[in-house]
Amino acid sequence: MKERFELRMDHPSLVGAKVAMDNCLKAMVSKAVETRSMEGTATLKISMEILDVLNEETKEWEKKPSIKFKVGWSVPIKSSAEGKLMDICDGQLVRNPEGNWCLINNQVSMDELMGGDP
């Protein structure tokens, strides 16, 4: 009689998935620290298809699993910038002849600087 093993994460048939997940965790942590994101996610997905297969010797149907895995990691890379484009004393909102709001300020535009129409 064949030896029986309970299917668990530490089962020898799943060692490839365990090794890949360990590597994924290491890569995720390294990238999180490198990018200063300081957070990340590592995932392991195990899928199984169970087929009924006829054993030619015993002529009995056996359940044969096909086990696959997929590992992955992600680290959110965040970036931001901030500044002040205009202070209260630098500009004013006014309505144009069509009634839309327009911004006017005392800054010189690139067109004016280059000698174009103001």
C-alpha cells in the first residue's frame, strides 16, 4: 500500500510553492524599504484540478490532482509634490464677457516675455 500524507503547506509536493512564496516575501520587503513605501503585499494562489483517471492495471477510477501555484508581490510606490502657485495678494478672479471666471494676476506670461501679444 502507498504511504498517505495529509495535504498541507509543508507537504513535499508543495515545496516549490513554498520556496517561491519565501522569495516573494524577501523581494517585497526589499522593494518596500528601497522605495520608502514601507508597505507591501505578497500573495500565493494555489489552484487544483481533480481529474478522474482510469488506472489501467487495477481498472479502477482514481482521483488525480493537477496542482498549480502563482506567487506575486506588490509595493505601492507613492509620490507627491506640493507648493503654492498663487497667494491671495497675487491674483484675482473676474468674469469675462461671456460670464466665465478668469484668473488675472501681476505675473508676466511667457508670450509677453518673448515679445508676443499680451
